[in-house]
Amino acid sequence: MAILEGAANLRDADPGASVDATPLADGAAIYGALSARLDRLPATRAVWKLILLLSLGFFFELYDLLFTGYVAPGLVKSGILTSTTSGLFGTSGVASFIAALFCGLFLGTAACGFLADRFGRRAIFTWSLLWYVAANTVMAFQDTAGSLNFWRFLSGMGIGVELVTIGTYLSELAPKHLRGRAFAVCQTIGFSAVPVVAFLSWLLVPRAMLGLDGWRWVVLLGGVSALFVWYFRRNLPESPRWLASNGHLDEAEAVLADLEAKVSRQYGAPLPAPGPSDPAPRKAGFADMWKPPYGQRTAMLIVFHIFQTVGFYGFANWVPTLLVKQGITVTSSLLYTTVIGLAAPLGPLLGYWIADRFERKHVIVCMAAVNIVSGLLFSQAAAAVMIVTLGVLLTLAGNIISFTYHTYQQELYPTAIRARAVGFVYSWSRLSAVFSSFVIAFTLREFGVTGVFVFIAGAMALVMVAIGTMGPRTLGKSLESISH
């Protein structure tokens, strides 16, 4: 066994040192020492490289996830979909296209989240990406609502698995002192996809090129570009925490030792000594989600995800359609949303400065309040300046909430069930999005834009109550200590 008790501190002071030592007593102790070694790593280029590679995957994932609202006017213009539905659950409108995506996301997160726990973070990160790229490529050549929705459903499955896997992967590779900022950077890069897809939609959706409608080009460009992530993924190691928790102790040691050597060279000084070994990870199964201390966390996150989705996707997926409903042309609507989209990466970028300074739960509650006020004012705005200003505030608040809860939910479960537990609670947001898209379409038809934002405000108020009253504190704590 390569991980040696007593040798760890000496190796940290001098990675090239060689000492005699006694092997650690068991796998649990080895895991605790490994976790402590990971958490003491300084924020060097080697650590940030891993974060940036995962963030690049997140960029294309969000591109595929969020182009829904931006291509919707083009789908309506082409006659494939209608802007509203004849009934609450009509299958020929924009709502059905959004619902198909979130049905796939629900299945991918709820039923397939275990794959990353079973087969490893790295493998599932790669294959789920290839899955949704292939499905979206086929979708780009469909001409009927039924076939369009079917392939969007399949792509949603791959995106759902990828969302859970990236968050789990990142939480386990980033040292605890860097975890919040790592997610902020990941989401900054990821949400850079919003202005990109908004700009491409403004440029391409109103016109056709080479016999293909503009919306099809928006879809295809994302898929082709995402294949670069598959190429670069060879530089990503498997999560040492996952390897150790699954009994691959020698491999975990090899991965961590290689990372320590790179960090040590870049740090230019002996690495800090690791802190006390973290508690051994619990042997946990899916049923443990409902036992203390996880039961209350699970209930809180289910409530949170049901209602945060209404606020986030109620705006992100519907803003072009809402503006058109207010009498703004398709072209102007896409121009406004392009400008608003420029703010998308700024939310988590601003969050970088607060990510590891303030409790996650407090940030979520404050930004939910901003969402409520900005949304109600947006529903009454008519001037271009006010529409863009309030749209930017809604985008900033929503994206700060997003990077914060992606960090937060990963912290609340042990390594053994982290991906499947987060996948399960996260899946409720997908189920919520399926039904809320139809409810928003119905509300838009019956009560207009104001009615939509009153509905969203009520949902965000429930987010504040759930997180504010039931959320535990996690700031600055190791994953293992939070899980006990």
C-alpha cells in the first residue's frame, strides 16, 4: 500500500523524501488521510487546470440546455411549433419542446445519477457528453413537433447525467478552501454560453443558410464544438475520493501523488502539512438519504428544486417569448435577450468574491429576494432601458443562486452516494420544469406577462423559506465533516 502513516507529513514537506513507515490500518483511515491531503493543496495552476477543464464541459452543457428559449421564436416562425397551446398540456407548442427537454433531464438525473457512483466520474463525464451531442445533432434535422420533442427528450437525458456528474466531480477535486470559488469559476465559464447562444440566435434564427433554418445552425454549432471537450478530457484524472471509496486505493494514491507533485513544483515551497484526518466516509446506500442527518436535507432540497426552477427557467426559457407577447418583434426580442445574456457569466463572476466568505444558504435567500422584486418590476417595464436593466438583474440573481446551490447540494451527502443523491433531489427541478412550462404557457395566455411574474415571485418566496429555515451551514468545512 502506497499511502503510509507517518510518511504523509514528511512527503508533504519534501515530495521526494523516502521514509520507512507502517501502512495505515484500514481503508477508512486511508480515505481520511487522502481527503486531508487533497484539502490542503494550494490554488496553483495544476488545480485550476482541472477546474477549467470541467468548466469547459459545463459551457457546452449549458449551451445545449439554454438554447431552448432562444431558438423557440425560430421554431414558431418555421411552423413546427406554436407560441401557446390549445390546452394545458398541448404537444405542439413551445411548452411541449421545453417539457420534452426537462422530461429527459428528470430521467437523466433521477434514474441515471447512480452511473457516476458506479462507473466513476471521468467515464460518465465523457459518455454523457457524447450522448447529448449525438441526440441534438439528429434533432436539428427534424420537421415535426413529435420528432423534435422526442430527440430533445433524449438529449435531455444526457445533459441531466452530465449536470450531476460535473458537480460531483468538481466538488471532489477542489480543496475545501477553494470549493465555492471553483464552482463560481465553473459557472462563470458555463454561463458564458448564454451570450454566445443569444448572439448566435440573434444572428441566425431570423434567416436561413444553405437551405437550413437558422435555429438548426444554432443547435449544430453547439454539438460540433462540444466534441473538443471529449478530446481534452484525457487530461482529467479520476476523482481520488471516488477511487478510494470504491476500494481502488493504489490508484487513488497514484492520482493524488501525481497531483501533489505538480502542485509542489508550481507552489515553489513545501506543501502545507495536511490537517487532521477527516472522518471516515459513511457506508451509505440510497435509503440513507431519508435517515439523519440527510433526511431533512433531502426534504429541503426537494422543495427548493421544485420552486427554484420556476424562477430560473421561467425567465431564461421564456424571456424572448414574453417580450414578443408584449408586442416586441422577434428580431428586437432576440437583440434584447442578447444584451441581457451578456450578464449571465457576470453573476458567478461576482460570486467569486463572496463564494467562500458567506454562508451558501444566506446567499441563496438574498438573491431569491432580488429575483422577486426585479421580476415584478420587469412585468411592468415597457422602455428598452428598463427591460434590459431588470433583465440583467434577474439574470445576475438567478446565476448567483445557481452556482451557490450547485456547490451547496454537493456538500450535503457522502461520497458513496453523492452523485445519485444529488441526482435524485435535482431531478425534482426537472419534473417541476415540465409542469411549470405548461403552467407558464397557460398563465401567459390567461393573465399575461404580469401573471407569469406573480407566479414566479410566489415560487421564489417558498425557496427563501425552505433554505432559510432548513439549510445547514457548510462554509469552510470538509466534505466528510459535513456528511457526519
